[in-house]
Amino acid sequence: MQLVLTDVGAAGGGPAYEKIVVRPSPAGNVAAMQVDFFTTDKHITRHITVDDAAGLLSLPFARAHLQTTDGDLHIRVTRKGNVLCSEGRPSVPQRPHPRAHDRAKSHHLPADRPSPLLQALGIQTRAGKVRSARRAKFHQINQFLEILLSLDELRKPRGTLHVVDCGCGAAYLTFAAHHYLRDVLGLDARTIGIDVKEELVARCNALRDRLNYTGLTFVRSTIGEFVPPAVPDVVLSLHACDTATDEAIALGIRHRARTILAAPCCQHELRDQIRHDAMNAVLRHGVLKGRLADIITDAARAAVLRLKGYRCDVIEFVSPEHTSKNLLLRAERRSSRPLPGAEEDYAALKAAWNIAPTLERLTDTAVDPRHP
């Protein structure tokens, strides 16, 4: 069961959340619910009682989508306050209801029981315990799976789900995502990991064979030269260095990917470009200039995605206590045209900081750099 509320207003007035997702607690506690709150810049997960979760329905919302294994219920509230309801076929996989002791396994990778995948990745011991030195990676994987589950694409009835991971490296998250999509959610996922290092690709394919994972392939290729065999439902770029993140986003845009998830790594491109007379007191300090350049780089990427018709949120990937590289761009395709205000926002950003981002060139984005 899952309930999705969109355009949710605060009890006292204007919009508070873009989306609220309510689902049973992954820990198997029947008296608790997991609730994910999404704003334009944050993703917060809380565990609350069933009664408190029911109380969320008292907030004003524009749409509600209830998914169960028996069927779906759609509710839309018009601007005049009229409530429209419709029913549909179930859009969640028909799976047997898990027994109490199996519930944790069916919702996340296990933390305290043997997992062939986690053991093969060196995250877990043979006894099923997470290694202390790999605990940050374990948290990163599980948080990534939570973000993956929030995507609209995974809640739509479909046949094959096509996933492309750009610059997959050692492919920890590639393996985790593929395992979760196929073995836990029961989806027909076809995942391709691409990387330029032949040794890494060979190692990942060997591990795939050892785990006997079907539908998963690793190929040696640059991001710019790779052509997906089908329109990607999800394009991933997780800690690809510097402009490799831009190349991955451009690949997603070029092939009209439905969803793009990009977690930037080291970012140097705009550091030497940014200029702003009013910010000289900041820019003269190398550390502050570097952090500011990171923010402007990701802001420019999000702005270009909006120009290409994607709704884009910049959210925390994992808690800063686990890694400082904790931002993620989550973009979902909404239109073939720029979103409202996207052109003005991007033009103003370029003019203010005197920048020419790589993503603009890779996507043939032409915007007047003068402030509107």
C-alpha cells in the first residue's frame, strides 16, 4: 500500500510540500508508517503512528493517489473545490503479503542478516554483519534506494524498466538498484552500467555472473559516445567526476530519459569562471570560492534541466555525517518545452556570475545571457 499526496498545503495557508508519500514502516511495525516529505529543496523521512498518518488527509491537497494490490484510487480537487474520484487497476506488483519476520527484508537491504549482494561487495561479513569500515557505504546504498522508490516512474504500470548508470565505477549502487528493482519490487528491470575503465567493467561483469543477476550488463564506453538501446526510464550518475556529471545529464536529456538522478563529485569547471563584484569578499578565499562554485555549478545544472522540461529538485543524498558529497539532482521529465520561468532564471544566473557551463554546450542550450 502507498498513498501519494501532491501539491499539499499547510493547515494555515499556502503550499507546504510538493509531495507527501505514505507507506507502511519498512521495519515491519504495523502500528507505524513511513512518511516522506518533499519540498523544492529537501527530502525528509519520518516514522509516525497510523493515526498521525491518517491526519495528513486533513491538509489541503490537489491530488491523491492510493495504490494497493487490489486497485488504485485517484482523487483530484479542482480549483472550484470539486472532488473528482476514479478507480484503476493496481499499479503495484502483486506480491504475497510478507510475514512479520520477513517484512524488513522485503523493503530494504538487510543490516543484520546475510545478504549475498552485500557480502559480494565486501560490505557485510559472512555472519551477516555490516563491516564498521563500510557502514557509510551501507547507509549510502539504502538512502539511494529510498530516493529511487520516490520516483514517479516506479509507480506506473509498465513492462520493462530501462536503467542506465553513467560512469558506474565499482558499481555498488548499480548492483543495489538492479537487485532491488528486480528481486524486491519484482520489476522487469534492464540495467546497463557504463565506464571507460576496461578492468572495472570486466570485474563488474564477473561479479554479475557470480551473483547470477539477469538483465544487468556492464559495457566499456565513454558517456558521450554511448547510445542506449531503448529510451531510458532512469539515468544515473552517482559521483561521476567534474564534467562527467554534465555528460551524463546531457545523455539523459538527449535521449529523453524520463528520470535523471545525478550526485556530483569533484567540481572544478566554474571555479575559475565565476565573477561577481559584490562577492569579492567571498571569492578571495579559496575554500569559500570552491564551495560557492559547487553551489553555482549544481544550480546551473538544475536550471538547464528546467529549460529542457524537467522538474528538478536538489536534495540531500545522504546525511553529511556519512559523506560531504551528499547532494543529488532529482529530475523528472514533465514537458518537451522549458518550464515556466526557466529561461529567465537561467539567463539571470549566467549574467550574475559570468559563467558558461559545460552542460549548456553539451545540450545546445541557447539563452540570452543578459538579465531579463
